[in-house]
Amino acid sequence: MSPCSRRRALKFGAAAALGLALPRLRAEGQPQRVEGFDLDGHDARRDRGVPVRLYLPAQTTPVPLVVFSHGLGGSRFGYSWFGRHMAEQGIASLHVQHVGSDRQLWQGSALGLVGRLQAAAQDKEAIARVQDLRFALDELLAGPLGVRIDARRMLAAGHSYGANTTLLATGARVPREGGVIELRDTRLRAAIVMSAPPFYGEGDPRTILSHVTVPSLHVTCTEDVIRIPGYWSGVDDRLKVFDAIGSPRKWLAVYEGGSHSMFTDRTQTGGATLNPQVKAATQTLAMAFVRQVFEGDETALASWPRQHAALLARFQPAGA
């Protein structure tokens, strides 16, 4: 696999025609070569940078796409364990960096860190993050690489704050005085939700999440705890998010043990042995979910919990 560190000075360009072929995904375990692109977009309307990293299968036929949103303090370079694997299996992975809630939060005075983290969790940034996803998709599809993406098979994924972003982009609606925050991008046909925090201070999550009607896969662990002053959240909140989703086509995997940051690129959190096992299991689970959504192939998703029973505290299939 070619390393993503090979940066290419590509600019988002003019509109490109989308391919019409719908080839089936490659069989699991047959990785293909992946190309890496770092693209520095800028949304002039919002005067906001939108850097992205794209993991793209090295094939000529158009491929499905997952657009990935990082957690608080992350960047486009994170979650490579997910993006590279998806691309090796024939699904492009577009990792968006949210400049108002990215790794820059860790810079500056340590005394101001809590304030920066809390400011990044407000409505303005939550909305901007979804707009980042939309802009990144628009620019990718209109650019020179757009012909290699099958725009009819796209989904969203995210971890932690990025899980909230994913839910907003796939139908969540947040009531506000005099209206509602509604940001759904109908091009996104499914959602992969890792360690989703609650929508803090919003009451019954069903009010927000019953509007998410796309198929969704939810991943967490029994020790999935967020510890940010004012935003503490345990695994029960992940389960409430899952329960509140409106679509009956939803799946839940809860690993035994672990940690909230185990789903980042960190290799030791949650346990040096458990960490890579969970990542490997989640890679195959994500692919099984995509096959079910885009190809109607239920075989891999049905057999996955039996294959990984030793890691699981709970698995809930759709409709259960």
C-alpha cells in the first residue's frame, strides 16, 4: 500500500461526470493498493479551511465512499486504521479536519484548555462541522478525483464528537427556540457511529434521533467514558443514542472493557492486547455493514458476532 505521506498538490477542480457502473465490493481478505491524497480545501463562503485526507482504492471503476469526522481535538491524519482498511477493501475514505475543534485545541495555555474544549462543543461549531462534510463532498465530487467515486453509494462515519456530526449529517434534528437545527445531507445513505456522546442538555434523545432513518452501525465498549469537565459521559449514553435512532435497521456492538480513545489511532489505550483486536474486529464489522447496506448481503454481518464473541459484551442485530 502506498503511504499517505506522499502528498499531492491537487486542487479541487471543475465538475466531473460520475461513473455508472456498480461493481461488487472485493471479497474480505483481498486487500488492494491504496493511494493517499492530502487536499487543502477552503470554503470561501464561510472563510474556513477544510483540510482532508483521502484514502482511495487504486482502481479505475467508481467506488463507494465513507466520509469520516474526527473527535474533539483530532485531525485528518487520525483514524488511519479505519480509512486505510476501508480503501484496501474497495471503499474510499475521506477524512475531514474540522478547524474549529481540531488538534489546535491542544495548543496554547494549559490553563485555557478546558475553556477551549467547551467552546468547541457549542452549537456554532457543531453546525460548522456538518457544513465541513458537505463542502468536502461537494469539492471532491466536482474535482478531478470525482470520477473515481460512486456518489450513489456514500455513507458517513465518525468517532465521539464526530459521531454527533455523523448523526446530524444523516438526519438528527435539534430543537431550538423558534425552529430546529436540521442539517441532513441526503447523499449519505448510512452511518457508522463510534462512541457517540449524548446531545448534552437536550432532554429526551428520541426528540433528536428519531429522525435518523438511514441504516446505522453503533460501536462502543463497556469502559467507553468521556471525561471532559461539564461533558462527562458513560457507555449508558451510547446505548441511549442507539435506542433513540428512528430506523429499525440499526446494529449495536459493545466490546468488553476498552476505553473511549481506543477507537483513535492510539495503540495502547483500552489495553495493549485488546486495542488491536477491537480495531481488527471493527474493520470487518464495518465492511460487513457496508455490504449489507449497499449489496443486500447479510451473510457477513450475521456471522460476525459469532466470530468475535470472545470480545463482545453485547451485540444487537437490526430489529431485535
